[in-house]
Amino acid sequence: MGDRPEELDELTADLVSIETENPPGNERPCAEYIHEWFTERNIEADLVHEPYEDRPQVAAAVGEGDPTLVLNGHIDVVPAGDRDGWTRDPYGGEIQGSTLYGRGSADMKTGVAVAMLTAADLAEDLESGDLKGSLVVQAVMGEETAEPGTRTLLEQGYDGDYGVVLEPTEMRTATSEKGLAWYEITVEGHPSHASRPDQGSNAILNAEPVLAALQAYDARVRERTHELLGQAYATVTGFEAGTKENVVPEQATLTVDRRFLPDESAEEIDDEVADLLAEVEKEDGVTTDWERTRTYESAEIPADSHLAETLRAHSHEAAGVPDEPWGVTASTDVRNFVNDFGIEAVTWGPGPLDQAHTFDEHTDLDQTATALGVLKRTARDLLE
């Protein structure tokens, strides 16, 4: 195990072994474990039964001075899926060498563990006043399904001057991130028996001009770029129609994944989708309906912010991580810090993002130990 703290291995394995799949939202056992872990170390921690009574989340605080650094991580994970796709138990918390296997190992229970251990390791200095600031740890619910876990904790006063959302970035510091909006578009038809197809109106065929318009829309939005995030996208990711083999379908449903940049908003994209579908109806006589089903807003802070420069410098010194500005194309709860509360916040953490949601998900605990050292040094610099 080398210089890796034994407690790090134990804590990460314990967290991964607690199944917290969302959906349906099984965060309670993990939240209770984390709350007890803090309580055993005489660190003030609250089980917060909002926004949902049966899905608590945890907020722990150390110190009382300014400034305050908030360390944020979500404890829900996506379902493990078909167990035949795994060669290891997704909730076994198995460690082989320096590799931890299991659902949530990369996304993002090692990040939660790093936040917890940072608070515990700095508690004495924060409480004695050797470090003048304070530290808050948030272990939140519902991130995987865009539920308001992080926002609720911030609303209830578990906030600060700086925020680090510990998603897996291999310790690169993201000062910007793409937004995500999912759309469901319903194309109308009229049912009939397939032996009399002309009596009805086939929703699948009616969807053809809608698909063509969405393809043209994707080509247009790809021309919108950001220096750290690349292109915007509008990708059709689902198509569902038909109830029986011999029935002309009365409806077809398309899903669209729209990745957007910091200078775009979900409301502006709503208008673009509405205009696109209105034009299809005008030109092709196709009736549609639509709704935005889920939203993660884009977020951005200056690349040269104090928090970002401090994290970049320590990550580069400890692990050779590139120290130029960077943005993450995934969506995280950093948007709640930046957009909703104006808090200087970044996405940063151990582990590879490409392991998120995969079979045999795994992460490197040696890198996690390095990240723990980086975060503690960063916290000391920010809170001195």
C-alpha cells in the first residue's frame, strides 16, 4: 500500500460497498454511515431530511472563521445494470493492489472520502484557530437525476466562499462546464389497422421531417464553440413508437440530448426547439408536442480565480497534472454554487471520468491518496 493511508482504503471500500442506486434513490444507509463517521470523530454533522424525508443527506462543519471552503460530493450512483457485465461484485468494495473496484468507485465515492478525510485531518487546526477559516463537507443525494440535493444544502446555510465539487477529473481543475438539457418530442399520427394504412396517419413517417430538422439544428449548434469546452451538440438519443405489429402508430416519441455552452441558457434553447417544431408543422403539416425533462445548467468562473490557480498549482506540483485552464464537458452540481449562489467553485477530484457508469468501474487509490494531500494543502492555503 506504500504511503497510502490505511483509513483511505477502509473508508472508500466501505462507501462503495453501500448500495445507493438512483433511481430509485437508496442514499439513506450511506448518509447514516457518513453521519456516524463524523460523529465518532467529534465533528459536528447534520442529517438533513430535505428535500426528501426518506433520502437524507449530510452536512458537516469544522471551524467557525472566514473564509469557508465547501467540499461537495454526491453519494448516489447509477444502477449497476446487468450483473453479467461485471467480472467483480459491483458492491464488493474490492481492492486489488491500488485499484478499487465497484459502482461509485470513480463516480464519486472516492471524492466523498477525500472530502471527509480532509475535514478530519484539518479539524484540530481549524478548531484551535491555527487555521483561521472553516470547512464544510456536503454528502448529497440525487445528483445523478438532477435533484436539488446540493441546492437544498446551500439554501439551508451550508455554504461558503469557495466550493470544490469532487467529481473525477484526474485532478484537473475545471472552471467551466457544459450544460445539459433533455427534451422529449411527441409526433402525432392517427391509428388504423395496418391492412388499411391509408386510413390512418403513421407517426413514424411523420417523424421523418422532425428528424431532418433536428439533424440540421445539430449542424448549426456545432458551430457554437468555447475555448475550454469545444462544441455544442443536439443529439437524438431515442425513438419510440408502435403498440402492435398490425397497428399504424398514433404517436412517436423522440428524445434529444442538448449539450450547451456558458453563453447559452435552457430558456433560449426552449425557444429554439419551439421555433424548429413550429417550422416543421408549417412546412410539413406535422403536429408535435415537446417538453424539457431534465436540465443541468452550464457554469463558468474566471480561469484565473484564486481557488482555481491554487488547486492547479498544487495538483501540478504533486502529480504533474497539466496546469493550463481546462473545462469539463460533463455536468456537475458546481452549477448550484456558481449560478444559484455566486460562490467561486470548481470541479476537481481523483479518478478518471471515463470510468463513470461503466461495467467494472474502478479507480486508482494511489492517485486518490495524492489528491487527498493536494486538497489538504489547497485548503490550508485558502483558509490560513
